[in-house]
Amino acid sequence: MTEFLLPLTIEPPTEAWTRAMHADRHGCWITSLHEVFRCTRTASTEVTVERVTTEGGRSVVDEGRLFLRTFPKAIVRTDRRYGVVRIEPAAHPVRMLDDAGQLVPVEDAALAARILARRELPHVARSVDDTRWIAAEELIAEDPDGSRERIDLEIRACGTVQWLRSDPMTDPNNADIITVISLPIPDEP
């Protein structure tokens, strides 16, 4: 077991989970209502962390693709600044993170319905071989046949984290914004 201390924003204490993690063969996605990070294993004790988007939502991985869900109808929710507020439904309640790191609306109604129907607990994950991983005070691996094994998290080594931060001024996704704010200031008369 390798332990990594990740440089993520500290979330205020809450009764609910603030982040979800979806592991895959090469690393994991860490998602929240505010952003998505990709952690990629680059060596046995090294991981690279990169914020992929500053948009978030409830996350689901389906057939290897990351989907973010928002609410398909209006809801009332507690806001950190304003208390209880009404949240209007999103135009596209299901978006998929594409290969370019962009969140694109899911237009396929059947796929969107399948993603919206998924109910997952943030402390339970399922791997490709159908093993359920349950993190509640301890880590348990539950095989498809129902047998359970406690994973010892005390034996571990410290890993190295490489924090990739893109330069927003050179990011092609910001080109239309940068040209507007980068105009030269005219000389004063």
C-alpha cells in the first residue's frame, strides 16, 4: 500500500461526503461538486495530480468513461454562502468528460437515463472484476461470491506527488478569453 498526501482544496466539515473517487487501472478520478482531478500513477510510489475541470457534479464511471450528473429538475439545497436556495435544473443533467478534458452534454436519452438511474454510495466502489471495495472505518474487499477480506492499511510507504498546474494564459481552452483581456492598453494622450 502506498500512501499519497494530495494537495487538494480543504472542504469545510460536513455530515456528507464531499469527494468521490473512481479508481481504474492507471490511477483514479477524484470528483466533487466543484471540480474534477485526475491522478495518474507514473511509478510504483509516484502519482501525478492534475485538475481537469473546475466544474463538478455527482460522478459515475460507466464503461471506463467519467460522467457528471446534475439535477434534472429544480431542487432546494443548502448553499455555503446563502443558506437554503432553489437550484434550477441544468440544461443537460448528464455530461461526459471527453478525451480532450471537456465536459460534453450527453444527447443519447437512453444513456443519460442509465447514468441518472445509477445510485452509488461514495464509500463503496466496484472494480472491473466485480469486487466491491467498502471504506467505512476500515477497508474491506468483498468478492462477487460474498467472501470478505479486511485490507491492512497500516503497512504502507510514503509516495511522491507531482502536482501539474496548467497555465491558464496559454491553455487553448481559454484562448477566446485571453485575447479579450490581453489587449494592449492605449497610451495616454
